[in-house]
Amino acid sequence: MTIFASSKPVRAFLCGTALITLSACADGLDLDFRGTTGNKFDTTTAAINATQNRPIPDERGVITYPNYQVAVANRGDTVASIAARIGVDATDIARYNGLAEDTQLRKDEVLALRNPVSTLPGGAQTGIPTTPGSVDITALAQNAINSSPVTTSALPSAGAATPEPIRHQVARGETAFTIARLYNISVRSLADWNGLDKDFSVREGQFLLIPVAQDQTASAPTPLAATTNPGVGSPTPTPPSAVKPLPAETPVAAAAPIVAPVAPVLAKPTKTASASRMGYPVTGAIIREYSKGKNDGIGIAASAGTPVKAAASGTVAAITENTDNLPIIVVKHPDNLLTVYANVDGLKVKKGDTVSRGQQLAAVRAGSSDFLHFEVRKGFDSVDPLPYLQ
């Protein structure tokens, strides 16, 4: 399941970028949030683990691993057309993947197979990505098995060169982002392996292949260092001459020992709450991640009506509205920090109020998506809120 923000709140949240930029000026805050900056929510993040490419399927679109098989859709495929191509019951494969037989599939979308299908002779893919110019030993062995009169229903081994990908079934409430974070991979790799759309949509019950990280593969052995014959390659130092005596050494008189003063007993420092540490304004999963210059805050899932609390003590610097009359709350804190709360209604404070950490400011607005947009800004720049919340 994927939660999306409507275009109106998105424009409202990020129209404040230019105004917040002026917050460091000594003359006060310019709090007109009605300008447009062209920003929009974006959840693009750098890959946590570099991952391999997905193995190439056979000509029917089947990838075979030691313990399971998957079918990969071509452009224009339906569940029924894939079932006909690989010779399985369309009703069974549709029910197993939570789809209808006539469901139109995206290119490279993956369907899980309940029962194994026979592999193709002539180098059928066995779950190992091959390198151009290399010899695929597994494919050669499989050809020999397929050409023999003995038949078997067991799945062929994928070999030890590449670990078998985990097959994850999407549970209710999960998104592509939470699944990628769970397995420490990038959401882009997850989308490439499973043919997800540009919004990274997933559905409850869908099977996803978790990309294999490159650092899981066996590394090549380190070549041994070259050796040389004794006495070759390093010059022999010239020994001291027996004719010319060594210069006389004048020992330096030992200095008087220095008595270190007794270290004073310092009082144990008192731990004080840092102004940079904040509490979560609402409790929920992060469904929109921070991306500098693209998404200046985070989206936190919360049901409509959930109280929105101040992340830290401060003063309500502004309460403004966008062109759709959606309120935006700006709270100023020490050390030139600002927090921004959007997609809210039911305001409990007004401009100029002093608020304490955890005090309710408003409630989450009911709309097409239930979430709170939250930003932290320091001076002219937006910063990632997570380090302040952890």
C-alpha cells in the first residue's frame, strides 16, 4: 500500500521555502508562504547497499532459484497470457498473487509461482547473473540434465556464486520505502527488480524479490605478494669503519623528575536537554523522506484528528495560509532553529504564543492522505529532521 499526498498540500508545504530562508535576517521574519518554488515531495535516497542486477529470465520469462521460481512480465502481458506462456493454470497463479486473470501487468513486474515449472534446455536462466564472455557452468550442467532421458521435478541449484534473493510478501501498511529500509537497500533497486511504477506502488499480498547486495558475493582471492631471493631488492647498509672510530657520545644529564599535581576532583557534569534535540510531533511511520532541494521535510503517517505537538519549546512565529486556505504553523526555537508543521487544522495556538515541548498546536487534517509534513530549518537552510528527533 502506498500513501500519496494531493498536489494542493504539496504546493502549500513547500511554498514556505523562500520565506523561511529570510528568517535569519535581523529585521524579522518574512512569513508570506504564497510564493511558488517548483519543489515537490520526493523520496529519492542514495542506495544503502549497492546491489546486483536482476538475473536475466529465460525466453518464457521464468527465473529459477533453488527454492522457488518467478515469472517476469513483458510489455502488454496479463496474468492469463503469462500463465499460457509457461503452461500453468491462470486461475491458480492469479489467486496466488492476489490478482485477476485479466490484470494488465507492467513490464518487468514479477509473479510468484506456487509450483515449479520445467526449465528450458539450451542455457535456461538459473538465477545467476552472467558476465559477458564468461562460461556459465550451471547452464552447461543443466543442458546435460535436460538432454538425458532421466527427468526430475526438483528445481536446479543456483550455485554458490550468488545468494538466492529473499522473497518478501507485502503486508498491510507496508510501502516500498519501508521494505527497502527493512532490508538496507535502495528503493530504486527494489523497483528495478520488481518492475514497480514511478510512484513505487505495492499492494497487500504482492511478492517482491529483494535485490542481492554486491558485498554478499564471494570476493576473488587476493594474489600472493611476489617474493625475491635473499639479498636482492634491498641495499645492504655499509657497516661502520674499524679505522675511523665512532664519534664520542656525551650523555645528556637526566632531568629532575616532574611531580605531576594532583588532578582536581571534578563534579560530574549535569546532563541538560539540548535545544537541538526534539520530540516527534506525531507518532507514526515516515512515509516521505527528506531530500535536500527536493523535499525540505519529512512526512509522518498519522490519522486525521491526531494531535500535532510542538517538537521543542519556542514561540509561534507565524500562522499563515496558502491559497487553498490550509494553515501552516512556524515555531521559532533557540540557536536560530525553526520548525514547520503543515497539513493541519483545528489550531490551538496563535501567533506570538509561547509553547512548550509536547504542547498541542493543532490536529492532522483529514484529506486524501493522513499525514503531517514536518520541517526543521537552521538559518537559511532546511536540514534533515531525523538527527534532531533521534
